[in-house]
Amino acid sequence: MKLLSVNLGRPKPVPYTGQRDGLTGIDKRPADGPVRVSAPGAKGIGGSGLAGDAVCETRHHGGDDQAVYAVAREDLDEWERALGRTLPAGSFGENLTTEGVDVSGALIGERWAVGPEVVLEVTSGRIPCRTFQGHLGERGWVKRFTERAAPGAYLRVITPGEVRAGDTVRIMHRPDHDVTVALQFRAVTTERELLPRLLAAGDALHPEALKQAREHVEKSGATVEV
């Protein structure tokens, strides 16, 4: 398991973002050398966890619990076949393009050792948005992406350091529950009846998803298995 590329984006004006200034950093390209990774700060204040990478819309993107976004090359390959087009590394706005890692099948709270220094922790799946659809230029993209439920993973930075293309990715911890990124994504998008199951992931879960799950249980009176 390894990193095929580490991808960075700079602010770019586009017609398809809801940002007031019309800028987005979703168009990410592979970096030539090592990139520093660290916790960027709270959501709404902090941006990307990668030095030199832009997050222009900090209301919904960036911050400590979405510091890094990873997508499996294998998922990009499947979308290439489905869409009939080439999708280079960074096409989904991901910071890390991996090989041999089941990114959407990762458990919430799973920890990855990336290269010799960095440790990352899986928090949630990526929710598609208008900017993502505009960037891909695919009609109905948000619906198609959601239906497939292989969203890639957001990660928080546990141990900072440098990463680069070719670094190994090693799963150093897998928590004792069954809440995967794919399950969490389905629960907060199309299958809200799954929300109570997210509570098994505890505080490792993205705080917004954890809040959704708790509110759903309180409102519905759903039974939570312990």
C-alpha cells in the first residue's frame, strides 16, 4: 500500500462555486517533492492540512477533522471506465491518491502511518457538492457519486510530518467496531436509518456526523446497540 501522488490546489476563479469570491482550490495537481502535513486548526478557521494547498470555502471544507482527503486510485479507475474519460491523480480534489488501500472501506478511527513520520486518522466520507460537480463537468454527478457510496476518506492529523509520492501507507490501528467510511456516508446521505450505528465509532467520528447520529437517536427513540 502506498501513495501514488500528493496533490495540491491553488485558488482558481470558476463559474460553478457558491463562494462569494468565485474561488476554489479543488483543481489539485501532483506535487513534485515532499509536502508538510499538520493539523490546520478548527473548521471555519483552518484550511487544508497540507502546506501549499488551498481551501477556499472553509464553512464546509478543511479544518482539523477534514485536514486531508484521500481517494483510492482503484476507485478513480472504476469511474474512468464508467465515464469513458481519463481521471488523473487529483481529479476528485483529493490530497492523497493511494494504491492498494481500501479507502472507503476503512473504519472510522482507523489510523494510517504514511511514510516515516505522519500518522492520520479516518473521520468520515466526503459529501459531494456543487463545486465538485462543476469541476468534473458531469451532469447529475452529485447523484451518481452519492449512489455509488465510495466517497473516499477525510482524515485528521495525529502526528505531523512530511509525505511524498511513493511513501508507504500502513494501517497501524483498526478500532473494534464495524463503522466504515462507506457506511457513515450512506447514513448521512441516503439511509438515515443507519445513523444510530455510527455511535459505535464514538469521538473518532467527524463531530458533525456524530451530532447528526445523536440527534437522530434522541428524536426517533431508536435503539442503540452497545
